[in-house]
Amino acid sequence: MLNGIPSILSPDLLKTLMEMGHGDEIVLADANFPAVSCARRIIRADGHPIPALLDAILTLMPLDEYVDLPVLLMEKVAGDTVETPIWATYGTIIAERAGADIAVGFLERFAFYERARAAYAIVATGERAQYGNVILKKGVIREK
């Protein structure tokens, strides 16, 4: 344990966040996502919900301010009537941690899979909400 580091962030996840550079992407994958078959690097966070991980990650990692959509969600498959209240939860966390002006976009399911395959890492979580997957694009650390 360290002061100032959210305890939900494992050593492997912290190392990965540190290794990532500006523009690299990380996927927070829900429990249904084919994380292992898509990942270049896999980080296990089984049992943890994505909102808690998202909040912890965004306390440390800035989002990319140089792109239109630094956060991407998997859009619902056409005709799927499932509710997605987790998206509002994500919006609240993103606004609190990264600013209200951060835009969130959507990718079609198979486009999301392809983008995930190119990501720096995928975090396999225990999130049970459908369409709970998130891609985050790392920004730059600014001098204070």
C-alpha cells in the first residue's frame, strides 16, 4: 500500500499505467468481453466493478485533450433494448475526475473489438453491466 494510490489499483495495473505514453489506450472490459483473446497485455481485476476502477485510474491518468473522443464506449447492438445506466455513472466519474468538457463517443461492437486489439492493455474486470466496456486514451502530464 502507498499513500495517495487507490488500493483497488494492483501493482500490475499501476505499472501498466506508468508504462503507457501519450495516445496509448487502455480498455476496461466487462465480464462478458473476450479480453484474453483480444489482449496484447492482459491485467486481471476480476471481482472489481468498472466504475471503481475508472474512478481510481482517472485520479492518476489524464485523458487526451488533443483528440475529439478520449473515451469510447461500446454502442448497443441494433434492436437491443437493454438499459445502460452504467453509462451515466461513467459520465459522472469522468466529469468529476477529468472535467465536464471531456467527450464520450461510441463504437459499434466489432469496431470496438478491433480497437481493443490495438490497445496497450485490457483490464479484465468483474463488471456485470451489459455494454460496460470503456476505452481510455492517455493524455499528457502537465508541469505545475
